[in-house]
Amino acid sequence: MKADTDILSGKGLTKVFGFGAQRTVAVDQVDFSFKKAEIVSIVGESGSGKTTLAKMLLGLLKPSEGEIYFEGKLRDIRTHKKKREYWKNIQAIFQDPFSSYNIFRKIDAVLLDCIRMRDGRRLPYDQKRAMMQEACSFVNLKFDELTNKYPFELSGGQQQRLMIARIFLLKPKILLADEPTSMIDACSRATILDMLMNLRNDIGMTLIFITHDIGLAYFVSDSVYIMEHGKFVESGSADDVILNPKEAYTQRLLSDVPKLHEEWDLSTV
């Protein structure tokens, strides 16, 4: 499924917060190249800079230095119109579904916004409703049971599924998933991952996982980037990075994953 065309790339991407003694380099001169329909995982511990990088890729944070290229061209999001056009092509699913919705907007309005964003504003309502029903059905939800409800009336797992229904309607070229399954149970986690994989296969979408879970990264990814203190310390195919790690940091991340067939070493806890 993976293609050879770069859809999103960066050179020397850097983000600095604060000044003088309070200066913090959250992302430090990173280079990357993500292909069309590729599944990428950016792996690191809390504070490694991976979420800051994700916000820059989304256009929510302005880089201090460096450049981002989308489909081979320098990204230009200097105006609201250009940023909105960019957001048609790149969307995100965040770790906390509860903070991802406007609590004053009903589910119908959330889904209708997606249809409008894809230039469906003038479609007849019956067609819009059919599109919303199809999107909800894709994630094993029933639109007729959700209509006129607010997102906070749903469980965490249902809210995560509704976020994927939004993506089904928007059909972006890139989906950035920041710890998308960390707040839900193991059964729902497998279901959500399967839905994301189906989306990738159906529309050729590039999936970028931001995660601390190196096991997940190995299971789902074509390519893996290991991030420490704002830098990519190791990158390559999932097999190369996970099965033959070269950097001590990657080796430590792997050693922290419990193995059922070995006695657990708790001396470092």
C-alpha cells in the first residue's frame, strides 16, 4: 500500500519556548519524510517533544526554525483561508476525547461541520443524513441513537469512535493520531486500530501515530522514529528499529516492555 511519494516532510524543524535562562528547546533540528499511505510511529517518553512536533505538523504551533513541506511544496498557512485548506488534508485524533469537542454543540452539528468542510454545504439534508449514518455505521455506532445528543453523553470509547467517524467524512490525506487508544480498554483499542487501518486502506491515507508504546509502533508501522530530548535519535523500518536497535535509548525503551516469558526486572522501578 505504501507509495514512494513524499506527502509530508520537514528540514531542520525546531521549536523553542521561552528566553534566556527559561529557554527550552522542545524540538531540535529534526528532519523527516513521510510517504503517501505510509504508517509512521513517532515514539518517545513524556517530554520527548513528540506532541510539540505533532502540533507544528498540524499548524497549531509556529516553528521557531525549519521548514515543512506538504506534497513536495513549502507549506503556506499564513492566512486563515490557506490554513483551512490545509486542514482539509491533515486531521488529528487526540489522546483525550473529552477535551476534543465543544460541549455546547450537538453530535449532528459536529458531523455536519465535516460535510461543510468537504464542500457539502449545499447538499440536501437527506443526503447529508445518509452520509452521517454511513460514517457512524463505519465505526459501529447508530446515528439515530446519537442525533440530538451531546458528545459528553457518550462513553470515552464512543467519543473516540465518533472522532473516527469525523475522519471518515473528512477523508484527509494525513491523519495524526496522538495516543489515540490510551484511555480505552484493550478490546476497544483493537477495534479502534482496526478502524484506522481500514480507513488507511480505503482512501490511501497516511497515518502518523504519536505514542510511547513501542509495541504498538512495531505492530502497526511501516517506519518508526525514536525521539529523545527533542531529537530523532533513530529511525528506519519497524523491523530495523525494533528488532535491531542501535541506540541505547531505543534499547532501554524496549527493555521497559514486560515480557510474559521472562522474569520481570523491577530493579529500575
